[in-house]
Amino acid sequence: MTGDGSNNGALVAPLVTADGCIGVLSAEMKGGSEKDESSQALASIFAAQLATLVSPPASAALTLAAEG
């Protein structure tokens, strides 16, 4: 969503792991800053780091598969 002087915009970045997309990071931004390349790059980097924290550890996934 694109913002302007009177409306906020939104920036969305996928949370991607080896198993695929597990969610999204979204942020509401003022003044059209969602169009800025540095804002988009920062969101991408942050989403990549966040994906490593919210995804289940590989050992837990292997344990669940072995039990299932």
C-alpha cells in the first residue's frame, strides 16, 4: 500500500525459511517512506533474521517427524 502526505503506507516482507514462507513482517510507515530502497532493504534483512527466531529448530522438526 502506498502512502502520501495524508495517509500512511505499508511495507511487507516475507519470513522465509528452508521449509518455505512461514509468515510476513508488516510495518505501517509515514510520509511515503515505504518506497525508500533503504527502508525496503532494512525490512528484508530484519525479516530474514526474524524468520530464524520464529521457525521451529531443525531438531524439533526431525523429532516430530520421527514420532509421527
